[in-house]
Amino acid sequence: MPHYKYLIVGGGMTGDAAVQGIRDVDPEGAIGLVGAEPHRPYDRPPLSKALWKGKPVDSVWRKTDHRGVELHLGRRIRHLDVALRRATDDAGTSYTWERLLLATGGSPRRLPFGGDDIVYFRTLDDYTRLRGLADRGQRFAVLGGGFIGSEIAAALAMNHKDVVMLFPGRGVGAHLFPDDLSQFLNAFYRERGVDVRPGEAAAGLERGPDGQATVVSRGGGRFAVDGVVAGIGIAPNTELAQAAALSVENGIVVNERLQTTHPAVYAAGDVAAFPNPALGKRIRVEHEDNANTMGRAAGRAMAGAGQAYDHLPLFYSDLFELGYEAVGDLDSRLEMVADWKDPFREGVVYYLEGGRVRGVLLWNTWGQVDAARRLIAEPGPFRSQDLAGRLPERT
Ligand SMILES: Cc1cc2nc3c(=O)[nH]c(=O)nc-3n(C[C@H](O)[C@H](O)[C@H](O)COP(=O)(O)OP(=O)(O)OC[C@H]3O[C@@H](n4cnc5c(N)ncnc54)[C@H](O)[C@@H]3O)c2cc1C
């Protein structure tokens, strides 16, 4: 039975960052990492961006295997016994540990139709499968108008594919952005050849006798396609934690040192719900900066050098030639104050609640993330008229 001082469950970006965090503090302690995917850890963001712009697939690999860690890949931990400090995988191998990290991330939400004909875009294998479909076929349906849907639709269109984008909301990124910006994005995507269908959710996928796939929308629209890809959100992989009676509330609950309700078990990344002092509440963040920073912080904490994790993660996305960085709550149900230097091309959107700035969208506005974090930390109260011109900060 392998025994590790540190056992990491999950071979994503968080798992890799945790290895780095442990090695920052403890160069020797034995580390085991069990990952369900057959691949060693890699970066996910390029799967929907850089790899479609000509970057080689080999650019995604992280250097986990250079850091003195035993990788058990293609193995899924099925059972956790926290009292005995033992984890057992789907091949029946048990691992014992002194400190454990749950970095199990999230799994794509699935639609009630279509089965495996729909690519739920999350992993390197999903990228490889979609790339294969794009090499052979021309017409694609993208289901979802959020982060993944908007990036994949742009990636396919930039590769000269015919793309129809179906989603129930009013516009691209409607849950994040002010309505006028979201409407602008509908038009912007259409100008770049994407057939954007707001308010038109997919309701079924049919296969004709010749194998032809047709997506059927709720309004009765029919779209013959060579491939269907969906990005409709993820659900955190909390089953192991739940079965081990650790506290779970929309994610595995951790304290500021990233410990779960069992002090030898930590959680980080997409799966973890952590207290954030700037926002004054517990949050769960599904973004790269959080995976990297929180994973590293968890590794350091496991090795005995933990500090309170008080980082407010940034996130970013690319939409054709537009791009943004953001921090805090980007929720279009909040009061939003837009301050455009060039409408919908360059500017800042502030998200306000109870007189405080809860989130900042830096639209084609760079180098302002720390200034946005400082603004969110300020107690206010702010009125909308106080915010124009606050960012970018002049240096
Ligand atoms: C296509 C794509 C593009 C993205 N682009 C951006 C971006 O532009 N900007 C940004 O900020 N963020 C982006 N993100 C989000 C970012 O990549 C995620 O926040 C990050 O990957 C989360 O890492 P994680 O390790 O916590 O979880 P995951 O990436 O979900 O990794 C968890 C790993 O654990 C494994 N696992 C789960 N359960 C078990 C188990 N029981 N036993 C063993 N292994 C298990 C899973 O198979 C998986 O490999 C993107 C995500 C995707 C999918």
C-alpha cells in the first residue's frame, strides 16, 4: 500500500499548483497524486483559445513530473476513510497519507438528450475530439453563451467553421455583462460569421438514417451539423467529501487555511468554497488564477507554512480580438455602472451592491487588476456617480 506524507486527489491545475506549494516548503516529503484523466497535469485555458490559434498542443503541459511526485494517472479515488487516513481508487489500490488535498474540480453539466454525441468541453481529450470533428466537418452547433460557449464559438469561427450558437439568455455573456454590452456581443459575433440565436435553447438532438445530426431548438428550429459542443456550466465534484461527512455547501467548505472540517484534509480550486474577506462571504471560483494561487497556498499549508488565503482571484477571457480581465462578483443582476472610453471596445464596468463595489470588469483595459481589488476592499459607500474615472488609475 503506497504511503505518502501528502496525497493529492485530482491532477488538474490546482493539483499541480499544490505540488509546487508543498515543494516551496518541504523539498523531501513524499507526494502522491492520483488523477482520473490519463494525462499528467496541463493548462486548460489554451484548450479554448491558443490551441485554435496555432499554438502546439505540447505547450499545455505543466512540469509536475519534475517536482519529485509519484503520479497515478487514469485512476479515480472512489473511497475516502478520513479516520484511517486512507483513500482507495477504482483499481482497488489503497493509499495512506498524513495530509490530503481534494482538488477534484468540477464536471460539466449535461443536457437530458444527445448522450455522448455532444462534446461537453472541459478536458484535453474533449479538445482532441472536437479538433478531429473540425478536421472532418464544417457545421457546428455551440450550446451555451457563457465562458466556454463564447470562446469555443469564436475558436471554431476563426478556423473558418460555420457556427450556430444556441442559448436561452438574451445575449452572449448575459449573466455577466450589462445588457447593452451583451447585445453588442451578439452583433459582434454575427459580424464574424457566427449565427447567434439568443433565446433559443437546444431541446433535442436527432440522428437521421444517414447518420446526419440535427439539433432541434425549443422554438422548433432545426440545425443540421457535423458536431455539437456544449458549455453549460460545471458542478463541483464533492461526492468524496460528502461521503466522508465533510461539510459541503455548493463546494467543499474550507477555512482560511484551506482545511476542510477534518484538519488533515484540505480542498482547493474549482471544488472549494472559501471565505473571502474582501467580499465578506464564502465563494467558489472556477478560474485559473484561483486554481494556481489557492492550489499553491493549500500545498504550503499542508507542509506547515500556511497563511490565511485572502486572495481575490482575477479571471479573464478572449472573445475574438476583444478580451478582458475581471475581479469579484460579475453578476448582471447587480447595479452596473459602465464607464466607456470607447463604447464596448475599451472601458470599465463596476458592479455595485449595498454601496460597495463587488466586482470590476476591465474590458480591453490592462494592468488594473490590483487597483480593482483595492476598490473592492474599500468600504465605500459608493454611488454610481463616484465611480466614473476611478479606473484606470493613472501612474
Ligand atoms: C476550456 C477551458 C477554458 C478555460 N479558460 C479559462 C480562462 O480563460 N480564464 C480563467 O480564469 N479560467 C479558465 N478556465 C477555468 C480553469 O481552467 C479552471 O478554473 C481550472 O482548470 C480548475 O482547476 P482544478 O484543478 O481545480 O479543477 P479541474 O480542472 O476540474 O481538475 C480536477 C481534476 O481532478 C480529477 N478528478 C476528479 N475527481 C477525481 C477523483 N475522485 N480521483 C482522481 N481524480 C479526480 C479530474 O478528472 C480533473 O482532472 C477554463 C476552463 C476550461 C475547461
